[in-house]
Amino acid sequence: MASRLGVRVVPTPPRGTRRLVFIFSLSLSFTYLCYSLIFCGHSIMQKPLAFPEHRACYLLQRSQHCGHSAHPNSPGRGHAAPNRTLSGRSPERDRVSETSPRPGSKRLPLAIIVGVKKGGTRAVLEFIRVHPEVRALGTEPHFFDRHYEKGLEWYRSLMPKTLDGQITMEKTPSYFVTREAPKRIFSMAKGTKLIVVVRNPVTRAISDYTQTLSKKPEIPTFEVLAFKNRTLGLIDASWSAIRIGIYALHLENWLQFFPLSQIHFVSGERLIIDPAGEMGKVQDFLGLKRIVTDKHFYFNKTKGFPCLKKPESSSTPRCLGKSKGRTHVQIDQDVIEQLKEFYRSYNIKFYQMVGHDFRWD
């Protein structure tokens, strides 16, 4: 009847043949499963098992054979995760970090040398710049006294780039006598550390005048500028060369915003006699290891102050510029004595305020 309807009957394969096909299929499936486990297991060994709460499929997700992971941060279905090293970073990123220098970033200063003019601020700046953890602006930005309206971003743009852990510094000696400077610096960062380099105010005034005279030879004599009435011995405290040396007056303004613990005073006289000792205290104040030591200095007899010894990368020592260490103009001794008397009460008050006798009298 089947032949009459035109239907061809396929004979049933022998029972032995069906068993052979079943065994072959089972073997093939088992082989594929083993291959997948071996391949995924290799990926597991490359990733530290730091996440015990993750399921096995998440641990196997590094292989495209492991399927989709339910972990929220894992790659989506059909997207293989990027290859990673033991550090957890891609090999490409590791290669970049090994070969590219760290650029750093520009930051607002954590410490500022705020004064005083002709006290030794340039020396302190150049000496502290030797320290590898300090980056300092070489020029005086005058932001808090002349360019405050330009804003903090302009100020930041002037700073050198620093790495994490390095200290950004600048120095502008006129800040110490600028009434608005303490409040402005406090507004920027109330934790800013302040360094003030002070010097015998009489010597400082003569040095100040000497510098001005070199630029303006036509100015009156020191005696004419220093006195309102020479006969009566009335000192003109409005003259900037005299007024800067009234340290107690200016310090009162700073103490309205900063505690004394955030202000470090460097002795200009000790900086010449013992530069390593004074710079050691500066490093302590900044929280730095004492790296700038005696081995960095030698005394230049011609200039009359210490210079930095020759760096390995240079053929000459590093001394301050020609404007530093110039010979002072000669001032009558009676004028000097009158100035000493004028400053005596201010000096005593300053010693009391800072808790240190600088022995200028």
C-alpha cells in the first residue's frame, strides 16, 4: 500500500549505528566543555581573587567563552573585557605610565615668603629651591598687593607645576607691609604658611637706600630722607625705607588673621653666618626632611655672604645676582645711633611678640 501511495519508507538504522552516533556526540560535547573550562581557568589565574562575593561566572568573564555576567560593572553580552595585567590596569596604560613623565599640575602656594624687602628673601628662596620637594616661582608675582583684581586663576597660572607631595612657594617681600595682604591670603587658604626674613632695621634701611640710589642717582641723601628735622632728631617714619623696619607695627596686622605658629621668622644675620642652620629651621617649619645642609654652601668672601656650591649639572657655583651684596653707602655714625634709638622700642615689642631676641640693640 505504501508503494501504491508513492511514499518512500526509509529503513531504520541498525541499533549499533545509533549507539555509535550518540557516543560520538557525547564525546564531542565533553571535549568542548573541557576546552572552555581550561580557557576560562587561565583567565581566572590572571586576575587576583579580591572579590569573594562575586559568582563564578563573573570570575570567568575575562573570557568571551564565559557568557554574559550579571555584575553591574562587567562588559555587556557579546563584548569581551579588555585585557588586564596583574595590577588591574591595561597593558597600554602601563606602557604609558612607564615611558611618559608625570606632568604635574599648577597649584596655589602652600607657603609664601612675605617679607621683608632687603632682609634676605631672595637667598631663602634660592636655598629652599634646592630641596626636591619644593617648587618655587622665581619672579615676584605681586598678586596680593598689585594684581589682586586679576583673580586666583591668574595667580595659579603663574605657579610652577608640582607633583603630589611637593610644596609650591612664591616670594613677594612687599606683602609684609601691605595692609590688605593678610586678609587676601587668608581668604585664599587660611592654612598658608608664612615666612618672614627680618634684619636689623637700621642696616635694612641703609641697604634699601643703597639699592634705590643705584637706580636713581639723583635722589637726596639718606640723611635728608630719613629725618623730618635733623637738628631735633625727628625721624620721618613715613619714608618707606624707615617704615618697613617697624616690624611690630606690620606684624600686628598679620596676627589678626594668622596664628604665630603659622609664621616663621628667619634671621637675616644668621642666614649669612649659618645658612644651613637657618635653612634647617625653615625645612622643619615646612614639614620637610632636612636635605639642604652644610654640604650645599660655601662662603663667598667677595660678596660677603654664602653661595650654593656647584651642582653636578653646572660648571659654576650658584651665587645671587650682582645686585646682592653691593657695598652700602657710608652713613654718619651719629645718624646710625639716632636710628638705633628710634627703633629700640619697636624692636623690643617685636621680640616680645615673636618670642625671640634678635639682638639688634
